[in-house]
Amino acid sequence: MASDNIQYKDRLFTFIFGSEENKAWTLSLYNAVNHTDYTDPSAIEITTIREIMYMGMHNDVSILCYDNMDLFEQQSTFNPNTPLRMMQYAGNLYEKYIKQRRLNKYSSKLLQLPTPRLIAFYNGTLKEPDELILKLSDSFPKGSDSDIEVSVLMLNINYGKNQKLMEACKPLMEYSWLVAKIRNIKKNNDENAIISAIDQAISEMPDNFLIKQFLETHKAEVKGMLLEEYKETEVMELFREEGREEGQLNMLFNLAGKKLITVEQAAEEAGMTVDEFIEKMKVA
């Protein structure tokens, strides 16, 4: 069982595809979604900003590869506001990129920036298509003429979906297999049931799977991450089932008070600053 004293803030997806240890797998995923055939993992620079996290979906992996900046997010609950969060996160990454390279935004010389590519990997239980384009403009009033557009490609990575993508990236197929296996084995969302399902799924994973040894070596971390993911998904589903705005706000107060989510996450979801949220929470 995962220790109560350890916080697993990363997702398993990030652990597999966003670490220095597994850059070859990151490159495989990059090639699969960009239709490239690069072979040098050292070309990958992992640029994920670890401290940024949004309720219901973490910003899992961001990388620089040659002239591209790819943002990858894994989500187990469908969220139509992904373009807004991706835009905000990309802004943070560009700011980091500019500072690290000491570029001048106010120069008369045109800056050369990496091309952004925004991908959401969906493996929730809703029946979503293999591919779906989510656009920021979908949030704007109908018929409005906007100067800003952000498009995110959502790829369904549930096992059996997007076969060509899975064939192009074997570690992604194996990750998809693992999630499906755990989902099929576990009888409920009780912590012991989840842990038992994780153990059984890793044990039954074919020996030729690239990620098997990695998962076995880091089994404690894997269990902790997956437990956090299931807890977060359960909390988000409960939140979304609650009806009206006032009820949702009270639920956010309750969730933050019980430390099931952070105050920062609750304030973000409520559309408030942290200070505003804390003040309202005091008088609730």
C-alpha cells in the first residue's frame, strides 16, 4: 500500500513518457503524433513545469525537439476547456524559453520560436472518437470574430482505439493495455481493490512489453500514482454530478477543507483568486 506520507503528484503517463530515464519512449511518442522518424533521444529536451497543476488535469509533459514545442496531457475525464489551459501553459513555457535564452521581446528583430503542438491523450470511460479537435473559439459567443484561436488534438488512447498510433508507439500501446487491464480487474474503487488490480495487471503483462521491467522496478511509485489518479477521477465525477452553481461552490469548499484538492485548484475551478476563495470559504 502506498505510504500516506508520500504525495504522488505526477501521473503514471508522465512517469513513463516525461522522465529523463525514458527519453527513448518520449521520442517514440513524439514521432508517433508528429509523423516523424527521429532516432536520437538526446534531441528531446523535457521542459515540463512541475509546479503547475490544474484541477482534473495536470500538465503532464512538455518537450522541445528541434524546432517544435509539444505539450502532452493525459486526461481520464473529458474536459472541453483543454484549449484554454493549454494556451495558459504554453504562455508560461514561452516565457521560460525566452528568459533561458535571454531573448528580447521588444527587439526590432523577429524572434524565432518553436512551433507549438498541443495534444490531449484521453483514456476515460466515455465513448469518444479516435480523434477530436477542441478549439478555444468554441468557448466564445456564437458568430463572434476572434483574433485568437487555439486548437488541441484529443487522441483516444483507450485500448483498441487509434491502432496506427499504437503501432507507431509501442510504449503507448502497453500503457493503454495496462490501464484497460486494471479497469477490467478491479471490482470497485476501494483502495485495496485498486492495489490488487495493479499488482495482478503488472504480473500478467507480457514479458516482451518494454515498460514491464520499469513498472516492476518502480512498483511502489506506480501504485501511488494510480491511486491518486483514481481518487482524483472519482472526486471530479462527484463534483460534476452536483447540480447548481451554489452547490458546486459549497462542494469546492468541502473538498478543499478536507484537502482532497488544493485551495489553488479549487479557486481555479471556481474562477476566483486564491484570496477571494479563502475569504468566501471562511464565511460559508
